Amino acid sequence: MSDYYNAFEVSPVPAPGPDAVPPEPFRGIYGMPAFATIPTSDLAASTDFWVRGLGFFELFGIPGTLVHLRRWAFQDVLLVSAESVPEQAPAMSVSFACVLGQVDAIVEACRAVRPDSVDGPRDTPWNTRDVEVITPENARIVLTAAKPFDPASQEARNLEAIGITPPGFGRGDNGEHA
């Protein structure tokens, strides 16, 4: 018996597919299990980009000090006022799930606010479509959408090569990866 179990019911991320519908923005209050804190020297410009470009909303703010942003449940960002920000985006990134149907709109919205902010979209070997965005405060943000699983695809072969197979295909329950 493995300690692994299917816990998708606690995630707001819908099953992948071309018709996947994103959840509504989540306005409830909860103890945040994880969040990103991003310093910004222009709280208003950063908030505007995150809202109009990336699809977040302002949950609450402390004028001139902090803005708490959210998209879906568990996608929380705190923008905090700072004297300066790095001149270049770091190699590290923060990723947020989206659905395939949102990718093009996110690209268009980000480019409308900051024309050179977007790299992608690009398909990954692990079966996602990703868009990398550099925000006004030089944070590297990746919006990632799972693609429908095709057992005959190169992505499926990539995953199988490292021992990951979908339930009902091949080797079993992937217990060694739990």
C-alpha cells in the first residue's frame, strides 16, 4: 500500500482539455499554504499589470505598502513596496496554472499592457503549454496549462521513459513516484 492517493478534489485546477473551464476567481479567506512576495518600486503599475495582464484581482491592499492579489484559490501574490527592484529578472520563476483556452488571451493582455513582457507560448516535453512573462518589477512568472493527454504523443513517451504512465496504461500505478 502506498501513501499516494488521488487528491484532485482539493485543487481548483480543472482536468486538462480544449474545453476546460477555469474556476472563478476565489474571494474567500483562508490560511495561505504558499504565496509569492514580490517587491515593487511602483505598486500602482505592478498592480495594474497583474490585474489587466495576468488576470489577478486585488483581494485587499494597504495603501502605499502592500497589495494582496489572487486568481484562483491558492494562487496568491503579495506585492510589497520597495525602494528598488532588480534590473534583470532572476533565473527563478513562479508558476501559476491556467487552462489552454486562457493562454492566447493572457499573451494578448500582457502584450497590450507591456509589449515586450511575453515569451511564448511554447509546448513543453511534460505536456504543458507555457507562457513566460516578465512583470514590471522584473519577476519571472510562468502561466502553465496542462494539455490533454494523448498516449501516442511524444510527451507520453517522454513521461513513460522516466517511468510515469497514466492509470490504465502500461506499468501500473506509478507507486515509485508517489
